[in-house]
Amino acid sequence: MAVFCHCCGTGLPGGARYCSSCGAAVTGPAYMAGRPLVRPRVGRQIAGVCLALARSYGWDVSAVRIITVLALFLSSGLVGVAYVAAWIGIPEEPLEAPGAYPPAG
């Protein structure tokens, strides 16, 4: 099963403690493939559509972003319309509940 960085969405090996791309510490459970389709609040570029698709289906987020940009130019903007529709249709990741983490110190 694929594991992804919380910050940048880069695919990581199972026991990784730090992201090889952005250097962020992998804390808590990392994003696993097969998660629900939601637009994350952290690590997204424009609206989080590519990152949401990559995390949900276990794809590499960089590949999804590159394919999306190429398809946007090759489809005469049709992919742009689909991207905006996905932006509206895919729900945003819920906020963490206050007090979900113990206070530091």
C-alpha cells in the first residue's frame, strides 16, 4: 500500500521518518492509498484537486499534476472546466477538532 507525505504528497516507503522531497517529518499515520476523495488543506497547489486524486487512488502527485497541465493544453481548455467542476464537487478536508492534540510542553 502506498504512503504519502502530509506536506507535499510525495510517495514514501513504508517506514519513512522524513520526506525525501521536502524534508518534513512523517508524524502520525501517513496518508494511505484508498482514502476518501477529499481536497486536503495542507500540501495543495491551486485547489487540491490533483493531490486529492493522487492520495485517493495511490498515484504519484507529481505525475498527476504534470498530466493535468499537459491535458489542459492538449484539450483546448476542456480539462480546465473539469478541474473547476472537481474543485466545486470534491469536498474539502475537515478541520481538526479543537483539543485533538495534547498541548505541547
